[in-house]
Amino acid sequence: MIEMRSDTFTLPTPAMLQAIVRAELGNDGYHEDPTVRQLETLAAARLGKEEACLMPSGTMANLALVKAHCSAIRNIVLVGDESDIFVFEREGSSLFPDLVYEPVPTQPDGTFRLGDLERKFNELEKKGSGLALVCLENPHNLKGGIVLPHGYIQLIGEFVRARGAKLHLDGARLFNAAVASKTDAAEIVRPADSIQFCLSKGLAAPIGSLAVGSSGLIDKVRNIRKILGGAMRQAGIIAAPGIIALEQMVTRLAEDHLNARRLAEGLATVPGVEVDLNTVQTNTVVFTITDPLFTCKTFITAAHRRGLNLSEFGFGRIRAVVHHGTPESEVRKALEIVMQLMESGAMEVGILPQPLGA
């Protein structure tokens, strides 16, 4: 089966598995696991920040960082209306009744209009509400893995700080953005006060995310992690493959991007398939089926029967994510499956009878 539903299906490399066996362990609940501390030091250094904290998931990392920025006085958080934090993760904020998410319209390139932010700031000021934080996402998942424009995070950082708030970056696939834009990750996140990034997507580690920021902020995050049930013990077995992920798996992301581009360009030539090549900037390809013989769901089902796993992406869209587990040969095979489906679509969805002997 060719697995393109998500890059969370990556499997740890042999080096990662060996690192797990060899990992020196301690009690991370007491911040005494040496392998975890090595990973956290490495992550903070990579992003040019003071400290990092290993988290079980990106969802928990985002929530803990957002909460750490907030207080009884400043508890409003501006998030994109199509951001992962708002669409998939906002239920977690109910654990903290004083935490309030305010959605801001997301533009096609994953950005906010400054005018929209200005209006939100003014509205909240009139209400006497305290704005704590603005959240950006880079690359932007629901916009197809698109990378925020160069200089945009710096612009928003200056805008936010001038109004007494902070900036958080949900960088689940941050290193994809860095490789795609040929920019050091530390430079991308320099304007941000906090960052979350995942080890368990394109970097292929089996589990874990990092919350990164100032020492004071990360101290708060550790306390919040405990409240959320995320404190871990001999977590070096998680951290060890995370170290391999950061040291060995970043530069190879360019291979995933190239394969995603190959897939997208191939799909663009298939009648009945529509893909916007301008949005294919990292390892994600979003496309739609325009052939009326298929719906999004029936196409995904038919592809699965032929050995290709794809995911529904909302609004009739389909997503294919290229990763360490999908080499060029599987990308070529995936494209062949799509072509075959479009050629025999009527029979695939049961509109016409199958030929004898099929």
C-alpha cells in the first residue's frame, strides 16, 4: 500500500531504532533524563532560542505555549480561521476557561491582512479585553503546505509587539518551510516569541514535538505539561530518535518536496484532475477530481482498492503527502494509479458493469 494520507505515517529509520536501544535514561518528570535534555538543548540551539521542552504531541505543545503566554488580564489569542490550532485543536482551550480564541480570516497564502488584525486589536481594546498573543502557522497545512512569504513573520512580529502582545508560530512542519525557502529555521522563527515543531512528521521520528521559547516561558510550559498529563519519565527513548531526526533528516526533506512536485505536475496532465501548482511548495499536494463520475469519497475509496491511500481535505479536495516512506518509485506508481482510475472511472464507481473476468 502506498501511504500518502499524511507524513505522520513515517516509520523510524534503523539509526533511530538503534538510538532508542542505546539511549541513556533518567526521569524527565524531574528534568533528569540526559537524552531528553540533549534533544531540548539541540532544538533550542537550532532555532536560536533559550530553551525547549519535549512534548508528547504538537497539539499539547501549542496549547501549553498559548496558555503560558496568557494571564488573567491578557487572555485573548488571535488565530487563523483556517489554522490547525483553530480548526482541529481549539477544544483543548476549554481546559482553561480564561483562554479565548478569536478567529482572523486566513488569506490564500496563509497570511492575515494587517487591516484585519488592526480591526481585531481595536475591537478588543474597546471591549477592554486583553490581547495576549497572535498565532501564525508556517507552513500552512489547510492551505496545502504553503510557506509564508519572506519577511511576513518579521512584519507581524513588529506589528504585534508594538501593541504589547506576543507572537506564536505553529511550525509543525517548520523544517519543510526552511528547506523550501532555503532559509535557516532560526532566521524564520527569529521574530516569534514561541514555536512548536513536530519530530513525527517529515522528520520521521516515531513521536514527539518541541515547545521552544525563552527560559521563563518554557518553565511555565513544563508546569502546564504536567497539568495536561504530559509529564514523562524515561523519555529518552522518545528523545533519542528525535536527535537523529534533527541531525540527519532535515536536508533530505528536499527529496520529498521534489517528489511532491513530480506528483503534482503529473496530476496536472491527467484529464479530470485539477491541481494548483503554485500551492505545491513543500511535501503536500492538494487536488480535486472534476470528473462527474467521481465524488471525493468514491475516488479515495477506489484509489485505496488499487493500493493508494489518500485523505479527504475538505471542500471536495484530496490530499497526498509525500514523505520518507514514499520514494520516487512509489510516487510514479501513485500517479499511474490515478491515471488508471480516471481512464476506467465509470466501472470503478459501479456506474457501468465490470467486464467479464475482471
